[in-house]
Amino acid sequence: MSVTTQVRVRYAETDQMGIVYYANYLVWFEIGRVELLRSLGLAYSQLETEHECILPVVEASCRYRAPARYDDEILIETRPALLRGSVLKFAYRIYRKANQEGKERELLLAEGETVHVVCDDQLNKKSLPAHYAEALRALMAEK
């Protein structure tokens, strides 16, 4: 199952052509991850401070389907895709929310993934705290 977060494209996120600069999609992926954890009653900040875990990105990919523009309302759909040992993968879809002829519809703008390795502050691999892992696995099991 996925968690959806809504944001509005800010002018600063666009390039000279009025289209969202490609790297901003990775920023939106991060927003999605943080909000996914928050929806589970977990905090990224507590993962770092209380459990001394960081989740560095070791791989990121994004496939662009259509452009986002200034003031678009976008939906960031995020789901945990893999949890194996110290490796954690999230999958994302970015949609434009639109209202055409009185009907709400969504257009797929981009989709991607990030792969993370759970580490301590010295970048040594470690396990994700059990309650984080259990919550993510439960979300992955939902249809």
C-alpha cells in the first residue's frame, strides 16, 4: 500500500522554461518518504536521534513522463518496496492533480525509486529498529 502527499509546485522549483527542474523530483521523493514514516506514527528525526540510524541514498532513479509546472498541485505516492537486511527501497509516483470538466483526474508525471542502506553515523551497516521494520513490512503486505 502507498501513502499520498499533496504539494503545490513553487516558482523556485521551475526552470527558465517554466517546467519543474528535474532534480526537484528527488526532493519530492524525500518529502514522500518522510510523510510515509509520519503516517505510520514514526519520525525520520527520531530514527536519527534516538536510534542513531541514518538512511543514505545509494541509488536513485526517476523516469519522467510529463512536465510539472508552477502552481500545479501534485500528488506524491510513496510505498516501501523492499526491506532486506540493511537495504531499504522506496517506490514513488508523482501525479498532477487536475480538474477537467468538473471531474478530478490525475496524470502520471514521473515514477522512480530510491535505495537506502541503514547505517550508523560512521556509515557502518546496521539493522533498522524493529518497530520501523515491522511497520514498513505491514504496509508492504497491505493491498
